[in-house]
Amino acid sequence: MGENKMSDVFQFMKLSRNPGEKVEASVRKVEFKEIYQPLHAVDAADQAGRCLSCGNPYCEWECPVHNYIPNWLKLVEEGRLFEAAELSHQTNSLPEICGRVCPQDRLCEGACTLNQGGFGAVSIGSIEKYITDEAFKAGWRPDMSKVVWTDKTVGIIGAGPAGLACADVLVRNGVKAVVYDRYEEIGGLLTFGIPEFKLEKSIVHRRREILEGMGVEFVLNTEVGKDISFDKLMIKHDAVFMGMGAYKAMRGGFPGEDSKGVLQALPYLINNVRQSMGTLPVDEAAISMKGKRVLVLGGGDTAMDCNRTAIRQGAKRVICAYRRDEANMPGSRREVSNAREEGVEFLWNRQPLAIEPMIGGTLAVKLGETRLSEAGAKGRSAVELVPGGGEVLECDHVIIAFGFQAEAAAWFDACGVRTENGSGRTKVSRGGKYPYQTSNPKVFAGGDQVRGADLVVRAVFEGRQAAESLCAYLFD
């Protein structure tokens, strides 16, 4: 690692892409552990040395938080770990989490010049998590020594990625951040929606310890509007940030959708995580797919999480049906590949038409065959049914993973917070003096609550941007 390989312009040809060893499917499909092994220092340096140091780095532009990727790759290659961690945190409040859950194949790595040239992209995601994981182990912590604390406080609703990112930037600017969340642990969907084979919960817990050490206060098991009123938050704090995410499940609108044995994706995933954490409420039964035939409807990352969770719970068979073809699915190609390796079967161009309960408790799911029309004005093809096509599948459980929407809280009208054309997404200023400010000047919002269901890294970006705007508002 002492030799500077960045000067070797042919490093990318001499060393192949290495994202970290992947645990064999036969082993990983029976355990809830991360499937990609961490890079060692030498491997991380070697991978970083494959970077071409492009003059106009496409990876940086495609990254939603615009990480200084080539810069911290160079620092990793030179063994300057703490400097790399410092630089990584300048743009991203949760780098070790984004390194694990971002669809790098569609973002930074997908834009890597080496990927375009057929040599295999630099393993940016693996190196990103390596930086923070190893820096934390070695004792690095965010430097708060120069922070001048003020008397300003902001109440943050939601301990998901947007809320955590907002809190991170606020305390670095001397503003006390108090984060309220209805769950028993921080993270929002990072903790309760993303299974441990993608993100082990010890990673989120460690980030909580880091943030608390920086001065962030968490008030958990506290739902705003139920356990504490929004009015009380408005009185207690100088401003409020809302990062409550998008939790309302989208529905298919077909007969039998509410039949017994049909589950929504998020409650299923939350139930499984709470079983693992030992925090399942006493009045809630544990859900298991052991020995069951499972049909998952949907083609996004949440559907893949459900597929792979059911496999690990011991399902007899797992089929995933999606209404478009594989090339047009919204989820990460990497996750589809992992699911297929673990035994998930895929039915493309299939749309659910009805679910009928059968004698004995099973379900008959009628699936219609679909085809894609020519791309419309927005570049996305419409889905149309093929007359007479399709089949009927019998299964024990159906898990619906059609995505999520934001929705207005009951107290929005009373506090003057408006939504976008009745969509449930909170309306905020995108420009002007205070970006991310809602129709109530004292209230700001960002992340999925504003965008609708989207990537973790985009929620982080908006939380950070909203924090900067909040500081401008508070100190104006």
C-alpha cells in the first residue's frame, strides 16, 4: 500500500473489479447477515488505484450528494484513512449506509468510465463503506471542536435518512437538534424496512452513537400528533423539520387484494426485523414463510427485499411477478441477480387481475400477460394486457410490493402545511430565500415526504440542504 499506484495508468487493466467477496448463495440464504464481505486495506487501496482520475468525473455528477469520489479514492490508495473519512462526511451524513444500500450500478459505478469501457467499474460503494467502517474502528470521530453552540433548537420529526442528515448538519452549525420518532430505534426504513442481509442493524446503532456524541438528542417511541402535539413542538423549538418519509402502501385495485393471506410489504418486513431485534410487540404475531409457497408482486427493491426475506425464512417456493420485462424493472439489477441466485423465480410481463381465497386457506392468483407499448413522451412505455394471455397460480401467501406514497398528517391543515395537488407530498419551496420551507415559514421538510418514495441517498441530500436553509432562516 506504500507504493502509489495512481501513477500507473494501466492499473485498471492489471487488476479486475473487486466489490468484496460475496458469500455463497447456499450459505447466505439461510442467515440474515450482509452478503458482501468488507474489503481489506490492501484490496481497498488496489481498487482505489484503478480510478482514472477523470478530469470531469461522471461518478461524482451521478452521485445524488455529489461525493468527492476521485479525491477520497486517492486518499484511500495513499493510506490516508482519516482524511478520506473527513472528506466523505463533507458531502454525506451516512456514507457507510449509502455504501451498502445505494444502487451504485445505476449511479456512480454505472457512470464510471471503466464501466463504460468494459473493464468493470471501480468498486466505489465497497470503498465508501470501507472508509467509514475502518475509520470508526481506528477511533476517528467527526471533529466538533470548533463548533460554537447557539441557543437555537430545531425539532426534527422522523429519524430516517432525511432527519438524520438534517440533524448532522445542524449540530455542526451549533444548532441543537432534537429528533422525534415513533419507532423504538432510529433509522426509519433503514432499520425497519431494509433487511439485515443488506444492512446489519449494528451499523445504524453505531451511527446513532456517533450522532449522540455530536450532540443530537433522540426522543423515541414518540409519535407527533399522538404522544406529543405538533403545537407543542412549535412552541418548544425555533423551527421544525419534517422528514417523515413515505409509508402509505400503493394498491393494485383488483378483487381479493384484502384477502386473508395477502400481506403488504412493509408490515411484513418490519415484523421480520423486529423478530430479529427482539422488539416485536407482545400483541403482534410473528410472520414466517417457512414451508410456504409465496408470490411477491412488484419489481422494485422492496419486492426484492421481500423475496429474499421469504427465502431466508424457509419458504418452500418464492415467485416474483412484475408487469414489465426485466430490462424495464425499477429495482437494482444487483438485487435481482442476488435474489435469483438464492432461488427466487421470476415471472416477467405479468399483472395481477384477481386473488381468490380457496378452500383450505390457499390463494388462487389470476395473472394477466402484458406487453409494452411504444415509449411515450416521457420515455417510458405503457403496459397493456395481452388478450387471453396469463395463468392462475396457487400459493399460500401473496406479498404486495407496489411502492409507497407520502401522505399528509392529520395536523397539516391546522398548522398551515400544504401538500402538492392532493398527492400527499409536502409542498416546499425549491428556490427563493429558504429552500425546503413549507407554507408555514417555521416548518421545513425534505426527503421522501416531499419527493415521494425514492433513494436513501436523495433523502440524505435533501435533509442536508434543508439544514443549510434552516440555518439561514434561524440566523437571518
